[in-house]
Amino acid sequence: MFLRISRAIVIGWVLSPDRSKGSYRRGVPRLLLGILAWQLAGLLGLVAAAAQESGTGSVPIYELEAYDLITLTPDAGGTTLKVLPLPLPGRRVPQPFPKAGNLQFRLVDEPDVLYEVPWAAVAKIELFHDLVLAEAKRLTEEGRFEEAFEHFLYLQENDPTLPGLVEAFHEFLFREARWHQEEGRHERALAILSTLYSRQRDYPGLAEAMGRSYEHQLAKALADQNFLGVRRLLQALARFFPNHPTVRTWEEKLTGLARTELEAAQEAAARQAFSEAHRRLRRALEIWPRLEGAMEFATELHRKYPRVVVAVTQPTPVTSLNPFSHWASRRVSRLVARTLFEFAGPSLEGGQYVCPFGEGTWDPYQLRLLFSLRPGIRGLPSGEELTSVRLARELFRWAAEGQLPEQRMWNQLLASAECTDLYTLEVRLTRLHLRPEALLVFPLELTPPVLLAVAEEVGRDAELSPSQAGGNGNSQDGHSSGMPSWAGRAWIGPYRLVERTGELARFEIKPEYFAGEEGQPREIVEVTFRSPLAALRALRSGEVDVVDRVPPWLIEEVAQFQGLVVEPYALPTLHCLVPNMDRPLLRRPAFRRGLLYGLNRQAILERLLGGVNRQGARVISGPFLAATGSGGQLDYAYDSTIAPKPYDPRLALALLQVAFAEWSSELPEDQRPSRIPELVLGFVEDPVARFACEAIRTDWRQLGLRVQLRPLEAVAPSQVPEDVDLFYAELAVWEPAVDVERIFGQEGLCRYASPHMLQALARLRTIREWNEIALQLRRIHRLVDLQCSILPLWQLVDYWAGARTLEGVGTRPLTLYQNVERWRLTPRPFQFE
């Protein structure tokens, strides 16, 4: 009854219909207005609790149905009414309120009834967006920033021009940033303050707040010795506030640190500790590249002690060097050891070889190798000269060791050695070999004293047989703790490894080296980078001078860098998967063939190349290199009529399942696995190898195979490791007639060869004509394709990159250090920014 009476009073006296406007409004007593407003509030229950509902409920206010609040004046009862959104022009509250007329509205709970109240009785109007903004401010003050942000986001999307929104949002950003600072999250604080800067650069306290966070980040970067990070932080702060006191303070601090390092470098150079001087100077320039006087000192220091820094992604191996199947070994070998014969390039009849110690001539008609040594070669620590007697002993030592395929082949060929004078050696062979030089690519080193009886008189003919030579000739390691096992070998080479710590390997020139040239680097430092991008950034900045291997997908990008040169190496390398034949499943040709059919090799190669066609890069079908299209003669062993096996996942799955079923059926019933065991794919850690192996794993996983990747660090395996099922290998198959033994021969890379393969290799050793050798190698190619003895993948031509100020590397070198004696480096400005 109360509701009905109250509604009649309100309608009749306060909210009269439009047709009776004017007659009742002017005469409504002030007391009656207060009574009516009180009755309306009691009727609807919309006292202040209605406003609180939006902030304390579980549902955010912006997710509620939109409403406005009207607060009446104290004379009208001071009541707050919850109404449907008011139809105000532009949805903005008029300021000031009209002095005459009525405000029409509909109550939220009575949407079908139109009410009106005199403007004179309205104290305040709060539109829905104003309420959302007020709630956002309240949440900001309470530190509930995530909730507040959602409110601001709603307003930005629905009413971006709302008065007070911009100011409130800026206050929100500043408060949240300060809260993150108090919690120690300065990176996030800086991100928020940067946003505030982009919106209002002169916000009160912004410069001081940014300086506080930058101070923290600068101190952290300095503690981590991340000077590049320190400089970048300073540059960022200077872009915001060029005259900020933090910028000036830290620039003075960095300059002081760099000056200290420069003075230490100058002091080290004064006492001829040039390696230390280079390190100190580089550190000074890393701290502050614009250090006054640093570049002048760098030029002078480099003149006195030339030094080249090389970025590598495959570090110097800690085990024995294995140039045939290991990239880093191939790179480092030329730096520390000159071999008796060196491969100089391909030809139609095998490789071309040179002897760096003089002349080595092969006479196939007299089965004789004739060596004429250069006088005065004293590359040995004892200072002894390399003579024909010492060379003879090295040849017999090489034959006696018999560990490598080429050593065993040489042992079968070597008949005798005759020292005709101090520098001339005549070596007789037991039978014809078309390229015996390929068997003598081994480093010379100091061995135990030779039998004096064979060299009592200079110029007297002396002859040494393998049995007289005796001993294996291995020298004492003599290397310090943590150094590679080969570092103590007394090889004749231009440099010796003197330090290997962490990611750094330092090589110093040997003063006694016989082929040294004036101006060549006195020191070469290899720095290992785990990321090729980091290595290339270091090259651009001047931190390093050369990158030994650029991943193929980055070649185009690097070629665009000014001041850098990107060049290919002379010959491609062959990439393949070597199966571990000790694993019963891998011993089955059907299983290996299924693995090969399950690889989309062409798609993987295209991704490796970054979608660019490169000369010499192609999918292959056998263990030899195909034609590169560059005029080389590497393909005499490759049978071009054998096409690479296509990608056929259905056939692959069938072959795998058949091989698995055959193998499991041979096991006791209680030991039969339910699925193919997990395959372990090993590889020497390197960006190219890792990229390829991850792609291989992806393809095989689509067949339902489980594949585990196992990277090998700083090792150079000469055989497939025992703890893997397959090994990803990169082979320098540049002399196929000899390299095929390194792959499939006894103690070769595969550690196993089928009877058919052994027979084919035996037949190869007896051939005396090059055209017959080529035919036999192609038969071996066909046998490998049939048996899947290895899983051939593709061949790639690798690239190196360096500063244009480095001269003498040569055009298309076989390895990076092939011409290291001719290297000349002009210092360039450092750009550590």
C-alpha cells in the first residue's frame, strides 16, 4: 500500500507528465520535495550502498549494465538515485547545471516509468564512465594495479576523451612504476616510465624516477662486466633526458675505468708483454670506445705485435685433431702443424699436393718418392735441423703406428728410404700407387734420436727400414693442465697453443718457424661464440676480426654489412649420418633405408640455405662429392646416374616396421619391445649441425620415432661414438680414393663394413689406372646406395667473413689459416655500440 501511495505522490507532484508541465512544479513546497525524495529513496533502496556495490562486488563495475547516479541537494533529501544512462548531449554533465527546467530520468528498477526532477534539486550527477574512472582511481590508490588497468582499458576503448582520464592514467602509470621500483623490478619500472614519457615528458618526478631505475640497472650491468649494456643504458637515458645528472656521472665513471685499462696496456707494452697489452687495450675500448688516445695506441701496438682475433662457433678440440671429419680440427691443424704433403686442390686424377718443406716428386715408373728438403728448417724445439735422416725416421714412424687407414696403406707400400745427402731422401715403394702423396698428409714432429749408425757421415748413402726405425715415435705430451692432449706435440708449424681457458684459445707464433714472414700475426686468438649472430655482431663492432664459418642462412645478411667481406671456401664438405652398426636395428639395411626415405632432405637443405640457391650445395646420393659447377674436378668418384632417394614417408614407415618386426621376432617373447627404441642422434656442437639435426628429428618424429639429440663438445671423433645410434658427420672427401678407406675401411669412421664393401675396397687398392679407379669408386657409390652404409644428406660450401682491413686470406682458401703467413691486419675503429 505504501509503494502504491508513494508512487502516486511522486508522479502527481514531482514527476508530472509533460502535458501538465509548469502548473505543479512552481508550486511544490520545499518541504514536500524533501518528503517525496525520502519516500523515493526508501522505495528503491538506492542510498549510498548502491554506489558501493560497484566497488566491493566480485564483478568489476565496467562489466555491469551501465547506469548513472543522481545525488539530490540536502534540501531535497540528499538522496542518491541509481538511474538508466541519462540522455545528456555527448554523454557529458552540463557545467554548470541549468538554472531552470527539469532533469528527466528512468530508475534502474523502474525502466518503464519516466521521472523528472527540477535541476535546482540536483546536487551532483555521476555518469557511468565517471564511476568507472573513480573506481580506477580508488584501485590505483590501493595498489591494485592490474584491476585498475582493466578499468582504464575499458575507458580507453569506450570513452577515450573522458575528462580526467588522461591525468588519472598518468598517475596510475607513475604509481605502478614506483611500486615496481620498491619491489626491485626496475626493468618493468623503466618500461612503464618510458610509456609515461611518451605521453607526458614533463610529468612531475618522472626524470628522478627514471634516473633511480637506470642507476640500479647500470650498477647491475657494471657488476656483470657488461660494458656494452652500460653504454646502451646510458644512451637510452640520454635520449629521454640529455642533461640528466646520471648520464654525466656514469660517463665520467666509464671514462675513468677505460683510462685505467689503457694505462695498464701502455705499461704492459713498455715491458713487452704485448699479449697482455692487447687484452687491456681491447678491454679499455670495450668500456669506452671513444677514449681519447686509444686508437693511436692501438695502431702503434699492432705495428709492434700484430694480433688477430677469430670468432669460432666450434671450439678448438681437446682431444686429438681429426681434419677429415671435424671442422675445428681442419681449421686448427694448419695453424699448429705443417704436413709433409698438403692438399692444394682437386684434379681429374686425384688431388694436387705440395711439400712445404721443399720438393716432393713422385715417379710412378720407378716406384720412387724423391724429397729435396730446404736447408735451414729448424722448426723443432731442440733447434735441430730437419734433414733427410730425420725425415726418413718420420716416414717409418708413420708406417709403424698403423692406427689410421692411410698409415696401414703406407706401411704396405714402404720398402726402404735412402739418404743420398743431408737434404735428399729417396723413398722406394713396394708397388704402384697412383697418389702416394695422399697417404703422407701428416705433421712432422720431434721424435726420439735416430740411430746414429745410419748417419755417421754426411753425404754417405744410408738406408733405413721399418724394422730398424722401431718405436712409435710419440713424444711426451708436455702440456699443462687443461690444455688439449695434442698441445705438447713437437709439430713443425707456425704457431703453438699457449692458452686455452673457457671460450678462448690463444696461439703464439714460433720464432723458429721456417716459413714465417715479416708482418704476419704474432698472435692469433680464437674466441668461441655459442651464437653465430653474436659472433657476427662482434665482427661488426671490431671485437673480432674474422668469423671462421658463417651459417648459410645468414650469408645474404652479412654480405650487406659495410666494411666486411664474405667469401666461400674452395671446396664443399659432405654431410651424412653414420649409423652405429653395433646397434642391432641399425645393422639392418631395411631400417637404414627407411630412415633415409623418411627425411625430406631437399626441404631441410633449402631451410639451411635460407631459401637461396648456392653453387655447390645439393642433396647427394653417395659418399662422394658431386659436381659443384665451379670448374672443379671433384666428381670423378660420384655416379650421377644414381638419384637421391626421394622423400616417401609411407615407404619409410613400412620399411621401419618390417625391420623392427624381423628384429623383435628374434628376441625372447618376454623381451620384445612394443615399439621402436628411442634413437640417439649425436653431433659435434655447431650451429649448422644443430639446425640440421633438429630438422632431422622433426621429420623422424612424424614417423612416430623417438629421437634424442646428443651434442658433443670440443671433441673430434674419428669413429662413430659408441653411445649414439647415428652420428651427424661433416666430411672433407677431397681425395676419394683414400677417403673412402677413412669412411669404410678398418678402423674407419663407420667401424664396420660389409663383406661386399671390404671386397670392393680390396679391389680398389690393386687398381693402377685412374679411369679404373673412377669406375671402382662409382661401384662403391652404388653399393653404398644399395646398402645405405651411410645416410648421405647433402654437400655444402662454407663461407667465412672478415674485416676488409684483413688482407692475405686469399681467394677461396681450403681452410681459414691456409695462408696465415700472409695475413696483414690494419687496425680499424672499434664500434662497440
